[in-house]
Amino acid sequence: MLPLNSEVVSISEDKNNRLWLAGRETGVTVLEPESGKFTAYRHSENNGALASDHVNTLVTDRSGIIWIGTNNGLSIYDPVYSPFQKFYLPANANGKTVEINDFYRDDHEDLWIAANNGIYIREHKTGQFKFRRTSYRGVPLAVTKFFNGKDGVFYIGTDQSIFKYDRQRDKLSRLSDSTHDPIMKKPSSSRITSIISDSVDHHPVLIVSSNGTGLTYYDLLKQKWVLRPDHLKGNTDDFDVIENAVKKLYRDQAGSIWIATEHHGLGKWQQTGQPIKYIDGRSDNRSFTASKTIYDIKEDGAGNLWISTYGGGLHHFDTKHFSFDHINGSNNLTEGLQTDRHGNVWMVSNGHLHAYSPLNKVYSCYDLPEVKDDGGIKGYIYRDNNGILYAGGTNYYVTFDPAAVSKIASQPNLYFTDFKIFNKSYGQLLNHSEIKLIHTQNYFSIEFAAPEYNSNHVQFAYMLDGFDNEWIVADRQNFASYSNLPPGKYVFKVKASNWEGNKTDKIKTLTITIEPPFYRRWYFFVAAGILITGLLYLVYRYRINEYLKRQSIRNMIAQDLHDQIGSTLSSIAVYSKVAKVYQLQKEPEKLTEVLTIIGCTASETIVEMADIVWAINPKNDQVSSIIQKIQSYARPLCAAQNIEFTFSCDAKIHKLTLEMSARKNFYLIIKEAITNAIKHSDCSQLNVDIRLHHYVIEMLIEDNGTGFDTSSDTRSTFEGNGLTNISSRAKELGAELYWNSRPDHGTRISVVFNI
């Protein structure tokens, strides 16, 4: 019933038409309209309880999950887990933990619970627990197994031995002959793991397995223990009992007894009294499990066996062909198993409850939220006559009806929840069908979720097509990070399932393009190609121009040699012929004059040759070499003619470098002007001044000689004495030539050119 004075602040309807009522201070109350029944959910310290009784809102999503907003955070009610009920056992008086080993539901529907400290009984009518401490002759016993015999006797297995148990009087008693048996005459440290009934030589027997004494059976007719491996050595050799640590005995519908051993795999005792056949790879059988530690056995509807192994997962065993089929994706640490009425297999695996549907070949994990913080469930699973399953944990047990448990969707809907670049959120990019990034944004992470998935054990797998070669199993990690990705187009894919190995076709994709930098784009390569081609062409043209320049210099040198040296040598040849004539005519004075002319001409030729060689020598590229050459040429000549020679030069000019042709013309212009002044001007002073003004060189050659009248015929005489040569060289140099002269006022020549 809804609590009095309860203020309902929110109402939501689930898929079963039940009304969920949120109370301001009264938690959540659920009303079933058909029956009028109320179920209350309140806050408590137990796991799985409501976070707070102060509820503010309720929402039911499309998958049927109820989201409950409280003052202490969010609580979630998943209908998948609603059939699972968790019951805590009463606290142990000595404060020790209670470990549950087995269950039994009697004819009164009371639930008997075998524990390490005794027996708990949950009464069906009241739901209350009763506790019975078990001991024998003062020795405390841990109850490990219940067995209700066909003879109406109720047996319990303990950590010491097997006993008859009178449930009405809460009394333990030994089996007859136990006082004469070397082992059974006193409690031994042998944990009973399994009890089954069978017949040997038409005698009803109890077959008992333990972790310490292996196999033994009790003849109910003779009331005698048989096949004790530790004292009937001859019998054990006949029956091939090689394993003392037996986890489980199971009798199938055909009457065969199957033995789950800890070290030797699966054994088959086809007819009691015959040798045991082990199926573990040590015989000629070529099919064996991945682990030899068999934990539990259960027959399916076709007479084959489900085998759980601790270390190898779940297997299906074909009893006709003696072959194992491993269930892919099953958890390696599989313990007890049980089948429901539909043939589905339920298992305890690593603290969780797992299920496998042979029909759909789907493996599921029910990660029960109520037990994950309590160490999980462990051991074996018990099934009562109503098909209800039970599994034990520490201080509690879980029970559920498999028919009421909803199937977990194997292909959930996935959503991208965030996109981060360098850990900064850019979630708005997810609104686009394609995300485009620049090349510096190559460190990003993608977050995803399956919020409507009705399973706490969601497993994600993802891959980046174009980078990853295979799917990456992320378990519950709901993000993927990538760094230093090269430019290109990628497709991110993510899928989810309840368990690794389950197939799913529902894949969420996201296209991501990382743009290359400008220097890796097509237009850059085209521009670079054009630029390189242009540079190569410029280099080619430069080399051609240099070649043409060298060729021009060669031609110029050849021309100079032809014009100067050639003409001089021609005149020497003519004078030589004249000298021969004068010699034949015996005119010594004229001969001497001609020979003197030949000598002077030869000397001038040598000087001109030296000037040409000096001009083309690269060691003389700097103007300082030219200045030194001019002074070494002019000063001796002026001194010989008693001419006062003055030379001044801007200091900045000394380090300048001129190419060969400019250097030659620069030098020869000055030399020609100085030579003309010394020879023809009859001067007493000769000044040479060289100045640099903003990359412009100005040469000034000035004397105080006789000069000439530029308007009279004397100009032609001056030109014949060198002005023509100076004009020609100034033109080659690209210089501007200025000259000024008057009779008795000397001559002034100015040459200006750019460097």
C-alpha cells in the first residue's frame, strides 16, 4: 500500500503496465493495476537498494529501464535483473563469513542451505531463517552436500564424512559399518563433493566422491563400504581409480556415471564394478578439453553432456563420438552449471552468472549489480522441482526463475557521445556525417555508449578502418584514442555485445578525414614542380649565359690580341723588311732608327700582353689590385718625366670586386689617359681621383698640360693619341665619358659607371 501522507512527485509506467510512483520522502512504490499489489523500494545500506528515499523524478526509457533521480544521485532499475532475488543469511554469531555449498527444497517448500558453519532453513510460509549448528561428537562440521535417498533417508555430506540426518530431531548418525571401516570409523579430513544412488550386483548403493579419498560406495543391502582406494589396493587397480580429488559425480539417463576429476579430466563409469574410462588425452582418445579440471556435469535433452572446466570454459560433450566442442567466448573460470526447462545453460563464472543458449548460440553475462561488491557468486547451481535456480555467495544467496529472465539484446543501439581533440570536447562535430580535421589535429578520442542496453556487462570492440588491422576488444572501456595519425580518410567502427565472441551485425560508424598540410596537397606539388622547373631553367640559362659570357670574353681577348698585338707585330714585320733594305743599302743611321722603332714596339707589345694577362687573372678581381697596378705603372713614368703625380681613392672602393671585362676596361681607361697625359700634354702635374657614390664609381684624370682647343683641328690629334680608345672602352664598360680641355689650361677627363 502507498504510505500515508506520501507526496507523489513523479509517475511512470513500465512495459508491464505497472505504475511507478516517486515519493518525496517515501522512496519508490510500484503498483500492479491488475492485482492491486504494492511493492516498495526503500533506501538501505545493502547493495542494490535505492540511493535515497527522497526521490525527485522517474523516467522509463525505450528498453524498459527505470531511471530514478534522488537527492543522493541516480538509481537504475533494470527489468532484466528484476527476477533475481538476493537473500542475506543471518549474521554469524562468531562474526565469520558464511560460505554456501548446496541447497535443497523439501516437500513443504522450505529451503535448506548447506553452509560452512551448519544448516540454514528458510521457511516458505514466513520467509524467516532458522539455523542449525552441525557437529559430531563435539567436532564442528561444515555441510557440503544434501542428498535425499530413495530409501527415504536424508544424507548430508560434510567436510569430514557422510552422515544420516534426521531432519525432525536435528540428529546426525553414522552409516552402519563405518565403525569397522579404517577411514569411516572416525571423521576424516575428506570433503564430500557428491552423492548419488546406483546399484551394484543388484544391490542398492550410495556412491560418494570427495576431495581427499576419491571414490567409494556404500552397499545399502550389506551395509558395508566398498572400493576404498586407500585400503583395498587390489580393487582400485581393477577399477582404475587414479584420482582422489573428485569434484562431481553425475548419473545420466542411460545409467552411466560420469566423474569430474581435478587433474585427469572426465571419467566414465559405464557399469558400476567395471574399470573407469578417462577422457583426458592419456588414452587413445584424440578429443579432450582445454583444461583437465572438470568442475560440473549436466545432461542435455539429447543425452549429451554439458561440461564446465576451471581453466577451459564451457564444453559440449558428444557421448556417442566421445568428442568435445568448446563454446567460443565462454569464460575460462567456469564453475557450477545447470540447465533450465528450455535447455539453456546457466553457469557460475568468475563471480558472475552466465548463460548460453544452444538454440541461438548466444553467450550472455548477467553481471548482477547486487552481488558485484560482495565477491560474486561461486560454487554449484541448484535447481528445485519448480525450475527455480539457486546460487550461493558469501553471506547470501541468489535465486531466480530462468523463465522470467529477459533475454539480453545481442545487438544494442550505439551512440557517439563525444569527440575530443587534445582532450578538449568538440561534440558538435558529431552532428556532421563526416568530421574533417587539419593535420595538426591528429590526436583525438571518440566516446561512445549503449545507454539502452539492458546489461551491466556490455563489451565494446572498435577499429579504425585505414589504421587498425583488426577489431580491438575494449571490454567496458567506452572510448578510443588515437594519436599521430597520418593524413587520410578513416572510418571508425564500434560494436557492442553482452559477451566477447557473440556475433553482431549492428555497427556504428563515423567517417574522419585528416587533411594533409599544404605542402602535401596536389597544388603544392604542381607549384613545386613549376618552381623546380623554373629554377632548373634559370640554372640552365645562367650556365648558358656564363658560357656566352666566357665566349664573349674569349672573343674580346682574341679581338684585343688581334687589334693590338696583331697590328703591332705586323708593323714589326714591316719595319723588319725596311731594316733589311737599309742594311743592304748600307745606311746605318736609318737602320738604327728602324731597329729602335722595332724595339720600342716590341716593348709596348710585351706591356700590352702583360696587361691583358693581368686583367683576366681572377686574383685581381678586387679594385685594390687595380689601384696598386695603376700606381705601380704611373709613378715611375711620372718620376722619369719630373711630373708630380697625385693619386687619391675612396677607401670603400678597395674591397669592391669587378668582373673581368669591367676590370680590364677600368684599368685600361686610366692607363690610356695617364699615358696620353705623360706623352702629349707636357704637364708638370697629374692627378687621378677615384670616388664611390651609392654604387657609382667616378674616375677623374686631370693634368695641367698644354691642353687643346676642342673646336680646332687639334682635337683630331688628341683623339689619335688615345681618346678614341678611351671612348671605345668606356662604351664597353657602360660608362659615361666627359672631357674638357683648353689651350694652356690642361685636360680633364671624367668617367662615370655603375657597379
